[in-house]
Amino acid sequence: MRGEPSVLHVDLDAFFAAVEQRDKPSLRGKPVVVGGIGLRGVVSTASYEARKYGVRSAMSTSEARSRCPHAAYLWPRFDVYRQSSQAVMAEMRALSPLVEPLSLDEAFIDLAAAGLTGLTDDDVRAIAEDLKDSIRAASGGLTASVGAGTSKLIAKIASDLDKPNGVVVVPAGTEAAFLAPMQVTVIPGVGPATAQRLSMAGVRTVGDLQQLDEDEIVRTVGSAHGTSLYRLAIAADERPVVSDRETKSVSVEDTFETDIVDKALLIAIADRMAHRVSERLQKAQLSGRTVTLKSRMHDFTTHTRSSTLAGPTDDPRVIARVARRLLDGSDLSGGIRLLGVGVSSLADWIQDDLFTESEAEAEEAAEIEQPIEMPDRSRERPGYHPGQDVQHPEHGSGWVWGSGRGRVTVRFETAETTPGPVRTFAIEDPLLSKRASVAAEQDSEAENGHNRPNE
């Protein structure tokens, strides 16, 4: 255990929605929901204004619309999010050479690796505040919440306690007391199913868990998670901050002797692959957020379809469920000669078991549509998505407010302007075009064999 809170966890506040509000002045201070916008869409991120109405990540878009019908519902712009993320990560790496990104919007930072030792709690708080200022300047106004502790566990939990734009420093030696009053679900890996088993044993808070010995916890939740749960409950977390993971992804694939067209058989094969991937993840003590289905068709063309979860998992049921859904969207008519299932965006922690079979909403909540993995081939058809960047030679730069019935409505504004005017055009108007940088990236990825996601 470290003797000072030299591990930071930085979490950008409502990142995707905040980027949209930054770039769209008319949406600042208003509810914004980013994610899949179709009938089967899922919320990826909700602004804090939308969260007041009960909208949250992993909720179906249809439910979000019923709770907050007046919000702006936007399709994600992952090229823009990546650019903002790179600017933020650069500020973190300027502080320390040891930065461990968990996703586009969060990372661990090891201050000790930067030679910052002998730090007081006030020193750490000042460093965190300076970092937040640097992030805000580099990203055009995005805010972050920072947690600081003697371990990754404590830092990550702390960063969630004073959102948005907060700093929480947990002094060395107070870790167990810090955790004790919290619900057991604050510990990674403890979701509704595990919490229910613990509750039946009279354990509801981390403090209750701290009163049990390791054997009692193993008997209650099983050997797979019992030992790690015991150690995390007493804040015994020695995981180092690592800048580059040796393992980028875990996957299983197989080439068949003859092309397979039987969907039921392919589903069974994908299920078995998901379980094998899960076993490898658990053995390596890893989890991942992005599930990918790879298929090589009868004509040797290769396609990949991916979907990203709200948090990392190693649960075979979750991986299999998402793989099946991705398979549902694949063209099987000509037969498949190779099938593979993989998990990437790896982490050495688990969000929780939110997606177990016991949940009524599991089927709908399991996947978050992310078109950066399966980009829309926008130049091949005239349609537009809400939130998409567009250009007009007379009106300048803007974004799609909405489209339908052969027309598209655009609000012409950028991050540097005041809220702009709204104009409506025929959807095939030759003067209206998708912003070049977005379209170019989509074409590039489409050439790599990606498919369009089903909404």
C-alpha cells in the first residue's frame, strides 16, 4: 500500500454529451442524449440536465424519450470524441509519463512515476485542480472529476463522489474507513446478483463485508470472486498503473471446412466462443467493454461488427448476448466460412454484474451502439443523422437538427459562434454536404469491411 494518495483517476463529466454541448451553443444548459436513436437504440451518455429526468447510460432510447421527450437526441460523433480525448490525454501525460487510459473519457495517472513524492493531501488536491484547468483549456471547456488515493480502487471510487467537476482526495490510512459506510455495490464486480447473495447473508455495506473473513465471503459468493472481493473490501489493492497493456484484446475464431448458413448453428458456435473468451479474460484477470464479431463470407470478404458496453465485463452471458445480436445483423445468405468473437477495450476491473440474467432489462441494456466500430456509409445514401456535421456554401458550418419526409433541418452554428439560425432543405439538396472530415473517415473505415449498425 502506498504511503500517499499518488494515484489519480480522471473522469470527464458526461463526456459525449459535453462535447456536443461544447460544439452546439444552442444545446448548452439543455438536456442532451447521445446514443442509438432508432427503435432499438440505447443511451450512451446523457447530459446532467437530462439525468435530472432519470435518463442514464444503458437505458433504452425509447424509455429515455418517455422520460425526457424535450431532450436533443443525437447520433455519436466518435471522430470528434477521439480528438478531444487525445487532447485531454496529452495533458495527463504532460503531468506524468505513466497514464493508463480506460476509455476515451477516463484514465489513471501515477504521480509517483513523475517523481512527485512526499506529497501532502493539499499538494495532491492542488495538482488535481491544476490538471482540471489544463484539461478545460486544451479541450475547449470540458470538465473532469478527479479522485486521488493510494490505489486504483480508491481513486476510481473517489472520482465519482463529487460530480461534476469535483476533486476528492482520500488520505493514506483512511481507505477502509472511507469504504465502510458505502453500499457493497461500490466495489467493482458487485452488482445486483452478487449484492442479493450478500444481502441474504446480512451484508449490505462494505463495513459489513469487512467483518467477514475470506472463507465466509468465498462461501457466500463463490471462489471466482470471493478472494478478490475480500481484498478489495479492506482496500488491499496493489494493481499498478500501466501505460500500455500487453494484451490489447482477447478473441477466439474458427475456420469451417464448409460454409455455414444455418443461423441456429452459428449462434451455438458464437455462444461457445463467447464462453471461451470469458474464460481467458477471467484467467488473465481482465475485462473488456467492446465485443466484436468477425465473419469471413463465402466470397472471402471479411466483416467486423462491434458494440460497446457501458462498463467492462468478463461475464460469458453478456458477451454471448451481444455476439448473438451482432450476428442477427449479419448477412448469412451466402454462408460463413470463418467466425470469431473477441473482447477489447480491456481493463483490470469489472464495472459490475449489471447485465446478469436476473435483470428484466438485460436484453435491452446489454449493448451500446457505437458507429465508430460500424460506420454509416454516408456518401452512399442521402440520409442524415441528428447531430451530424454538415456544410453549406452560403450558410457555413452546422449540424443536423432532424430529418425525415425528404427534408433535413440544420442549425448553423459552431463552438465559436452564438446559437445559430435553423434552415430546412430538401434531403438531396446538392449544396448541403456532410462535413468533409467526417465523411472521409467514414469512407476510410467502410473500405475496411465494416457494416452499418442496425438501429
